Amino acid sequence: VQLQAFGGGSAQPGASLRLSCEASERSFTSSFVMAWFRRTAGADREFVGAITWGLGRAIYSDSVKGRFTITRDDAKNTLYLQMNALTPEDTGLYYCARSKYAVSQMNKAYAYDYWGQGTLVTVSS
């Protein structure tokens, strides 16, 4: 499975961006999880949020909760990350990831089997 993330760019503090992540293959089961991680100046791979594909249950890191929203479109095989109220601390390389199966630790990078190439988000005034 190949994942392609796009939608990154430059934004001013307080602005919004939406990232997308397309998967090259559909899964025969909906029992997998997709997530967003980011590489920032302070973290190599920081968990942002994740969603169970079948039920659409999402969890978020404390740093983005209330500002970011993860959704998925099963028909398009696409994951989204809506980012609002961006701050300079949100600057980083954003990766999407997908697990093969259901996972319990959705916020752990090792739970995911497939990774996209990353899309850069830069927030500055």
C-alpha cells in the first residue's frame, strides 16, 4: 500500500490548512487505523491524531485537540486532516500512516505498517 500526502504549505498563525492522504489500495477489511504524525524541531515523530477507518473514532494529541480534525472518505480512500488555528509550533513535516489491522495503541508509530512521504507545513508570520 502506498500513501501519498499532500496539501501542505505556508500559513500565517491563526490560519487553516487541510491535508489529504490517498491510499493506493483499498483494504478488504475496514478494521484498520489511519493516523497523522509530524516531525518537528522538537520531535522526530510526534503523534497528531488517528481514526479507526470502520467506526470513524478519532483520537488526538493534547497539543492539537480542539483545533485539528481527522476525517476519512471511504469512497475516495482518502484521509484528511483539517488544521485550524495554526501556530508556529505546528510547523513540521506531516506524515500519514496506516495499519494493516486494528491496533490498540493508536498513538504509537510502531503500530503502523505503511507510511506516506510527508508534506511540509510551515506556520510563520
